[in-house]
Amino acid sequence: MPYIGPSETVQESARRTRRLYGRSTSVRPVSAESLGVTAESAAELDTLLASVTLVDPPPSFAIRAMARVEQSRRRMRALRIIRIGLALVVLAAGLAAGTGMLVTALRSADPQIVNGLARILSQLAAIPGAVLLAIRVIVRTLPGHPTALLAAWAAVAILVGGLWIKALAAAQPDGLRIRQRA
Amino acid sequence: MASVDDERLWVLRAQQGDQEAFANLVEAYQRPVYSLAYRMLGNPSDAEDAAQEVFVRAFTHMESYDATRKFSSWILSIASHYCIDRLRRGHGRQVSLDDMEPDRWLPDTAPAPESEAMDRDREEQIRRLLALLPEQHRLVIILRYWHDLSYEEIAQVTSTTESAVKSRLHRAREAMAEALAADREAAALPRAEDQVLAERNRSHALYRAI
């Protein structure tokens, strides 16, 4: 519900209260009573409160408020990046320290295990090199084989089509909502 | 004035991080939020700072907004809690009108922040009366008379019960009416300087007569 300022209700209520106080003061036994708050001042307060309006913000307030929202968003994003960075550094340091401790423990237990691990690691490190070599061979042989070229073309077409469908699906709910509203 | 559908759409988009949609909400609610802050804190510069902070908090916590509630109640609730916290921390100071130059009294001079119909005497009277009240009582009066909220809505906004709202409202009205009555009595009494002046005039008149 959009915001609506003070309505008839409060003013009507103030009018009724004033009428009521007016009546009560006209009755002699009631007006003679010593009350902490006189009917007159209560009625005056009602009139005062019913007459007030909302205060307008200074010019360009909304622009300044949005600038502050943007500033706060940027600060929060920067803080998040710092937090993730710190977490990664701590994780990497922990892993390095853990690995070092493990290697030291293994070396003291059985030096052969360490040698075996070193061999496995060097073989793992050689995998990307082998993959790159394979890619280079395929790229060199592709122009010579029309079937392979066709297969590559089909793969690219499928990839682009898939991305296009995904983009359309992501945009659809908003579009539908706008159409429904229209 | 934005329609209910527009507002719902802005809220939905703002919840997904759309800043443009949130800007529409700021535009629509700047007056009630600023007004509440101004009445609670009592001066324009604190009110502007507080109102901006309220919008920052609203944007940051948009995902926690429950769409079954009125957005106005939700944002006024943030504003109310923030202003009370600020007053308790001592950031919001009640500035006496006597301490301010007349042209600094209103934010940015033109256009006047208050309705043209409201004269400065009445404004001063309201500010003084509100300043007499404890924060929670002041808040209830502001929400009831400036924002026209029902007892139930005030209870929701202030996180309290309806009976507590009624009780606070009654006490606040009583305190304000007493202050008004005291003002009237003080106004009815002749001022000390006036008495001295009247005495001097009487003496002069007597001297001339002799």
C-alpha cells in the first residue's frame, strides 16, 4: 500500500474530542472538578496535533540518499572481497603448513614414500603438458579433414544455441511480468 | 503517487538488487521517513543523516522484507528503531530554536520544509512539546498523528503490544496537555518586567498628578 499522509480519521477524531470536551466543560459539576489536565488544554492539544503535516525533506534528498546506498554497496563489496581473499590466504597457508608437516612426518617414517609421492606429483604436473600437446596435434590435423571441420562447426553451433536459449529463459520471467501488468 | 502494483514491482526488483527500483521506493518514502526522523531527532541535519542511513539499511536488508506486510510499516519500523538507537547513543541532539538563526531553522530555506500553513510559532510549540516526551512516547505520538497509523500498526512498528501503545499514547497526550496548560497559565501571568514597568508608569502618573 503506498504511503498516505494523515487522513480524515485523525482530524475527525480531533473534532469529536473537541466536541466532547466542549460539552463536558459546559456541565458545571464536571468543569468544577480539579483535573490535572484541563479539558481546554486537551482540546487545544488535539487541535494542534490535527493541524500538523509531514515535513518535506530538503531538495535532492533522494539523490543523496541513493549516492549513500551506492557507496555502502561498494564498501560492502570491497569488504566481501577482502574477507574472501583473507580466507583464501589462510586456507593456502594452512594447506602449505599441513603438507610440510605431513612430508616431514613421512620422510622420518619412510623416505621411500616421499620419493614415490614426488614421482606421482611430477607425473600429475606432466598431464597439462600432454593435453596441450594433444590439442596442438588436433588443431594441426583439422584443416586437412573436412569431416573434422564439420564436427567442430557443429559443436560451436550447439554451444552458441545453448547459450542463446539459456539467455532467453533467464529474461523470460521479467518479460512475462511486464506483459501481465500491461 | 505510485500504485500498489508499481510499489510491489519495485520491492520485488529491489530485493533482486535493482538499484533503480529501490530509487523509486526512496522517492516514494522520503517524506515520511525524513519527517519521522526530523520529529524524533529535532533538527534537520541529524534528520537527513538518519533518513539516509534508514534507506541504506532498508536496501541492505531488502531480502528480509516480508511482502505480506505493508512496505510503509516496514520502513517506518527501521526508521523508528534507528532513531531511538541514535537518541540513546546520544547522537541525536535536541537543538533549541534559540540556538539557531532563523534562516538556519529550516533545511535549505526554499522551499520551506513544513507546509506553508504551519507557522513557526506552532512549529516551535510542537517541537518543544515533543522534546518533553521520552523517546518511546514521542514515537507513538508521531506515528499516530503524523503518519496516521492504527494502534495495531504502531504496535508492529515499535515491536510492542497494542495495550502498551494505548498506554504510551495516553501518557504522552497527558504530558503534552499539561505542558500546554502550564504555558497558558504562564502566559496569563504578567511578566516581572511588565510589572516593574507598570509600577513605574503608575509612579509617573502619580508624580504628574501631584
